[in-house]
Amino acid sequence: MTSDGSGYTHYVVLNDTILGEARIIEKCNECISLAFVKLGTGGPKPFNDYAFVENRALVPKIPN
């Protein structure tokens, strides 16, 4: 759980752009994890769902 209480522990990043946030449910192998993701956090209707995500796209949030 993050300090803000949201439960999202990682950012989903592609090409140096933050696409959303994620909470890892299960690490499937060294390349892929199953995560609950929230994409489009800057828009009016964020998308929440489960997804398989490449581990290299998951960047841990650092507590302040």
C-alpha cells in the first residue's frame, strides 16, 4: 500500500511517459506480471482492469 492509500505501487511507463498506475497481483515469470492497472489517470474517465504487463514497463513508486 502506498502512502496515499491508493494501493497502486508502480507506474506503467512506456517511452519515458507515465501511462498510469499498477498494483502487481502475481509475478508470472521474469518478463510478465499480472497487475490491476489504472490507465489514463490524467483524463476524465480512467480505465481500470486486470492486465498482463511487461515487468520492464513497471516502475516502483518511491515514497516521499
